[in-house]
Amino acid sequence: MNDTTTARVLAAVGGLALGAGAWFVLRGPRRFPLPIEAVVRDPAAFTPSEPDLPAQRTEVRNPAEARAAFGELSQYFAWGEPGVWPSDGGPIPMDVARTMVEVARAYMDPLRVTFGPIRVTSWYRRPERNAVVGGSNTSAHLTGRAVDFVLLNGPNGYATAQRIADVLASRNLPWDQVIGYETGTHRQHLGIATNNGLQRMLVNEFRPGRIGTDYPVVARYDRDSMARIA
């Protein structure tokens, strides 16, 4: 597809311009990046900008540098709030920071609108921190594609994981895993994609002593129709 054809396709779905910061693909392969339908507000305001940092910079070292590169994380989430910025102080690789912006604006903001205030408990984890907390060495937290959080207005747990999946499906937002925890610090987990980009469209229940890929599957969704199939 040449640039002229691409521009016409984008115009047909809402007048979006494909620029240097664009990261959506219209109903493309079942892999991350996100589909263009994930834009839920003015794309000019919510598309990551080109980093306003030296060209050789490969990471953002603190929330101020992240804001200089991308603006605030999203409408409802801030770089500097507890749980969003790594608990060990960072830094965050530039490509991971861009992914966090995409996830926050396309996924977490709509959940905030639906469920009310959200407290993030874990987002990007550096490998050292991931090892300390017992995370899988293939965890999507390592790439900024997973978020653990608590719905402050409740409820939290298994049933809410199903509700989160239904909200995502209703907005045509594909995901990999939504996990519910009945107890603990992390009550909900949203994984957008595996580290190789797969989106399995699962709802899982947490089980102690297992890793996320072994949690019982309580629901599956079809990637094309967004309908629950199991």
C-alpha cells in the first residue's frame, strides 16, 4: 500500500493522519501494536509525540523526562504517581515508555471512565525488580504491556475480571489476559500482549503457586467478532 492509499484509508476511518508517531494498524494481524479503533478521543491530543530529548537518548530517567518526551501519560494517569513509575526508581527504556503511553490512553483510560478511580500497583518492571517479586522471565510487565491495579470503588476479583474483558470487547480492544485476584495487593491484571505480540483474549483466575500462563481459563473471546466463545 503506497502513502496515498494509506492516507485515504485513514481518512475513511476518521480523518487520522499517519505521522511519525502513529502506532495503530487497522484490523491488522492479531498482534500488538493496537488496532486503530483503540483511539477513543482526539488522536492529535493522545498520539505519542516524537521525544523532545537528545536523539541519542534511549531511556527516560524520571517522570519529568517522560513528560518531556510524551506529555503526561494519559488523561487519567500520571508518570509520577505511585505504581506507574517503577518502584525501584527506573529508568524506563524509550520504547517501553511509548508502549505505556499507548496502553494508558487506549486501554486504561476507558477502564477509568467505566469503573471509576484506579490505583496502579505495578506496570513496567525492570528485569532485576521482576526477579525480586517472582515474576516470570517472559512477563509482559518487562515490556510495559501489562498493568496490575485495584478499582478503588470496587468490586475487585474474579467476577470483575470478566467485566473488564466485556468492556474491552465492547470497545473492540484486543488483549492477551485479564486476571482476577480475590486477595492481595494486585486485584486485577491486564496484559495487552505477550512479549512476542500474541493476544489470546483470555480471562483467568489467579492460583497461588502457579505462573500466569497456568492460571485456569474461565473465558475466551474471539479476536474478530469480540464475542465470548467459552
